[in-house]
Amino acid sequence: MTRQLLRRPRPSSRPAEPERAVRGARSLGLAVLTGVGTGVLVVAVALLVRGEWSPLVRLDEAAVNAGTRLSGGEPGLLRALVVWQTVFLARNLVIPVLALCGWYWWRTRDTARAVWAAVTVLAGWALSNVLKELVQRARPVLDEPVEVAHGYSFPSGHATNTALMTTVLVLLVWPSLRSRGLRVAAVTGAALLTVATAADRVMLGVHYPSDVVAGMLLGVGFALASYLGFRHWYRHDDERGAA
């Protein structure tokens, strides 16, 4: 049953050469647009952060203060937030996610998709760390902190990597999810995990909302751009193999 679910569907017929060219160009164009659009949005937020744009500063500080007041007053909630923080730390996620990529390959023998997923996860993780060093935003400073974190604040590594890894996993198995219900469940699960991680960072007072928003944009956008570029190459590779 599992093998049938993960078996990649084969196209019933090969499209004509002009149609293949149009599809390839469209996929590559979407990859470029997605990558550029993601970059523009993340850079725009980074510039507002670096420029200390007052409306954004006020919103960030108000949200962090409200979140930490709530978590600080509820010991059970605070413990749950700290556990979530530990579980969704990038270095704790990356091994299980890479293992899932390996499991997918073992079940399907689809080497290209499995390698794409693993490389995208590692590249996106590295990119988020580079951006932290470039922006060098200090973490929130509170009179009564409920948690302490080290390193720079923008973008949130937790939010970036949760968004990145969940999106990659959904895209990895997407062709094998034959029903609309399975696809909706996969997307909904990825979105809930990402939003919960973003909320965790703000409620623990270790990131501003702008950090986690930029992180989610970066993670999802990078994964989608990478996948669209992969599909451009993968489609042509499939066609050459079928010829």
C-alpha cells in the first residue's frame, strides 16, 4: 500500500516538442520570479529593520512584550514553548528530514527528487545563517526575559528552517499524494507547524515578529524557487531518458 502511494505517476503520453519547450520555459521563468520575489521581500524587511523604521519597531516591541507577558504568566505554556524550541532547532530537525529523504528514495528509487530535497534543505539552512551575519540584528532586550537565546535575530532560524523543511517534504512527496484530501492535509500540516514555530519564537521573547515573518518568507520562497528550477531540469531529463 505504501509502495503504491509513493510510486511516482508516469505520464501516459509525451507532449509535442513545442509544448515541452513552452512548459520548460514557463517552469524556469516561475523559478526565477519566485526566487527574485522572495529575495526582494526579505531584503525589504531587512532594510526596514536596519533602518529602524518606527512603525515596525513599535509593532515588534509590542508583540514581544505581549507574548512574553502571556508565556511568563503560564508555567505550563512556557515549558511547552521551550520544548517546542528544542525540537524545532534546525540541527535537531535536519537529521530526521534527511532520513525521510533517504526513506523516500528507498521506497521509490527516485534519486533526483531525493537529492534535490536534501540539497535544498542544506542550502537553505546555510543561507539563513549567512543572512543573520549580514543583517546582525540584536535580539529583543526585555526587563524580565522568559528565555535566553544567543546569536543574531534576523531572520529567525527556527522559522526559516521549519518553513523550508516542511515545504520541501511536501513538495518531495507531492506527485505521490493522489487525492485532494492528502494534499490539503500535507499543506495544512506544514503551515501549522511553521506558524506554531513562529509564534513560539515571539512568545519566548527571542525574536521579533519581523524576524519570523522574514524567516517564513525565506523558507517557503527558497523551497518553491528551488523546486521550480528542479522541475525545469527534471522534466527535460525525463524526456531524454524516455527518448
